[in-house]
Amino acid sequence: MQINSAKKNNYYLGLMSGTSADGLDLALVTFDQNNKLEHHASYYQAYNEQTAAKITALYYADNNNPNNNEIDRAFELDVELAKLFANAINAFLVQEQLNCDDIIAIGNHGQTIRHRPLAKHPFTLQIGCCQTLATLTNIRVIGQFRRKDMALGGQGAPLVPAFHQTIFSENGANQAVIDKIETKNASDVFVVNIGGIANLTFLPATNKLNVIGYDTGTGNALMDDWFQLHNPDSKTNYDKDGDWAVEGKINDDLLRQLLSDNYFQLTPPKSTGREYFHLSWLKKQLGNIKPISNQDVQATLTAFTAITIVNAIKQHSTNNTNITKVYLCGGGAHNKTLKNLINQQLKSESQSKGNTYKLLLTKEKCIDGDQLEAVAFAWLAFAYDEKLLSSMPAVTGASKSCTLGTVYLP
């Protein structure tokens, strides 16, 4: 797109690389004097097979092989990804006819390779070196957004509910509302991001209730891993539209086994990752049931993701509004089979409780669902500069609110 020259010099760039490890998203964003957000342009850089394999190999600790040089591999990739990020940003700037002086800061999430909020000494690790990125782009970078929340006793995740509140909340309590909405007609709102891991933000219609956000469980991760294992020659590394899942049938025994995992008994705040929900975990669950077809496993995994999302929505719905809005975003929103399962279960809940659930896509708020998280990290960088409180103790369990992030200068 052609950038208005009058608007140069005040952009934030959001950078997101999610747990699906398929590529990085960039979002070009501005904020006006009222903190109102405008999303101007996007850029996507797919990872090649070698880079994706390097990332996913680091999700799982190999405790049986102390000589696998995991630390060496992680921190070589830390710099390698930063260089890849920088190349993508520089290409994006050329595409948009901008230069580094037009960008106030880059909000860099990085690539999560380990997230251990329940460890004796909780920690989280995102790679894609912020200092290297700042040096190679000659742009300030704000990153390491999760660590301060964890230092304050929080889960360090999810990070985006405060941003979701600015865009989607209808109760008038948000810091910067895009659309002026009469609060007397406000709806309960859920924002569900289906990446490798699925997470949910609940924005109640009344500001008397707290915003809630947490990881509902696996999103695309297990579906992708199972598909890749049994379709190595596929042109895609995921089950496009859920077509392979449709060939199978949902297995009730496996579904019950999956849903019995202790994670789903935990109360929020809680978060998880691919170091927990992975193929070894799945194979252990499969060992507890009679053998079934690979397609039946895929169908059941798709239902598993849908049910854990809908169960979380049902848990927090207040039934105090006529319509409850559910916005889907992330890669999983493109999976027609998954989306249909979610919609069917929400309709069933509507019929039994009399509360209408309306399934929506975030593009109805003028933000592409594939870009929402990249936009969120542009906002987190903006929040850092403006000293806005960007963490929510009710969401993460931290001892207090704070401004998240650390700045890295070129």
C-alpha cells in the first residue's frame, strides 16, 4: 500500500512469531492523541523447512541426551532468527517506501521455545535477539514482555488481554476505544486466538467483573504435529480446512482420555505450551485406548480443541446479555472443520441456556485475525513508551499491574 507521507515518522512495528513456527508476522501501526489505533499494513515471512525444524526441535527437552548441545542450538538460533527478523523488516520498509527513521519502535515478541510458569523457579524464554535486531535495523526494539510479569509472580501469559480490552470491550472501561458503543447495550465478549496453543480473553459487559484471560489448551499444535507425522509428502504442513479430519470419526474414548488431563482441572490464571502438549503426550494418551485410524485421531484432536475452547467460554458466560460475541483469530480460524465444531457447540449451548452466541471474525473490527497478535505487540511497544499499564494481575496472577517490556537501542 502507499503510505501517506504526512503520517511518516510515527509508526510502531509489531513482530510476532507464534508456537506454530510457520513464519513471522509484521504489522505497521499508528496511534493518535487519543491512543486510537490504526493498522496500516502487514507483512508475512514464511519460515523454510530448516528454520521451522530448528525451532520445533527446541520445544522439547531431550533429558535422555545430555550431549545434545541444546543451549548452543538455542542461542545460535537466537541470533539467526534476529537476522531473519531484520531482513523481513527491511524488506517490509522497502515495500512501504519507509526508512528506519519513520519507525518509533519495534515491539518484538520473539519466538517462545520454553515456558515454565509452574517450575520451582518459573521462567520463560523467547529467542530472536532484541539487541541484534535493534542493531541490524537501526530501530529501537522493545521486547522481553513476559519477564517482568513473571518476576511479579505472574504466569507471564497471556499478554494480550489488555490490548483486547482496547479493541473489543463494550463496557466503556477500556483505555482507548476504537468504536464508540453505548454501554447500556454492551455484550459479553470473548476473543479466542487459535495458534499452536489456544487462548481466550473474556471481556464482561459490566466493568464490575474482571477481565479474564488464559490458555484453554492446545490449539493447532497437536493437529499439526499429527498431520505432519502421517502426511510427510503433503504440500502443506497442516490439515488445510480440516479436510483430513473430516475423513475420520470422533472417538469418544480418546476424547474422554484427552479431556481428563489435569491441565483442564486447573483454575485460572494458567498457561501452557508445546513443551506440554506434544506428540509424546498424545502417544501416551493413545496407549490407553484401543487402536483407531490416523484420521479418527485427527478428527478427535479437532474436536478436542473445539471442546476445550467452548468449555472455557461456557465457564465464564454470565448470561446477563442477550448476545455473547465470540471473535475468532489466529491460524485455527481458517480451519473450516474446527470452526464448524465450535459454532455447533455454541449453538447447542444457546438453545439450552437461551443466551445467543454470535461467532465473529476480528476483521469485523478492521483487523485481520492473522495479524491481530502482531498488532498487539505494536501496541505493547506503544504502551511501554506511554507508560501505560499493560499487564493484568487478574489474568496472570501477578502481584500488581505494570508496564511490560525492556528497551534495546541500536
